[in-house]
Amino acid sequence: MDDAREKELLDLIKRLHCLMEDYAELLRLEQIDNKLLKEKIVELRNKKQNHYLSTEQKRKFLSVAKKVCANCRTIENLQIDHIIPKIKGGTDEISNLQFLCYKCHKAKHKKREAEEEIKKAGEV
Ligand SMILES: [Zn+2]
């Protein structure tokens, strides 16, 4: 084998080595991304589950709460509401729960959504 040919081969091997390193790096990055993605999914799933009261907590609340809407005092179509929403750090404690009728509950959520929209618009 002459010198030129040998040099060519060595260059080729070097380039292949670089490519393999790049490939290994890509594989590593992809694994990290998958891990982050999985963590995010678990986090979101937990958040969703947290939105609902445990059966025991619900029973506890139902046994002590006055069955009227905290807002309009109707006794129809009552729903359990988190006074401070869980997404804002509210708890499942009885002190953070109240009855709202369907209409007031819906209005509260709409109001909160509207407030968040305004906040979002302000941030831009
Ligand atoms: Zn009401």
C-alpha cells in the first residue's frame, strides 16, 4: 500500500469515528428527551387525578356542609367546588370546599378563564 492510499484510509476512518460519535450523542439526547417526556406525562396525569376529591374527603364534606349554593343560595344542582382552585395551590381540606350550584360553578370557571386570558394577554 502506498503512502497516499494509507493516508486516505486513515482520513476515512477518522471521519467514520466522528460520525459514530455524533450518532452516539444523538442517541443519548433522544433518550434524555424521552425521559423528560415521560416525566411530563406522569406529572400531567397526577394533576388531572388531583382535580378530583377522594371518596373519603367527599363523604366528609357532604356530612358537614350546608346543602345550599354558597353564591345564590339555591339548593338545586349543587356541585362541590374548590374555593381556591387546586391548580392555584388550593387543598382538599373541608375549609377549601363549598357547594356551588351548576350555574354559579360554571360562571366561576368562566370568570377564572377570562381572568387568565386577560393575564395572558397582558404578559405578551
Ligand atoms: Zn348558585
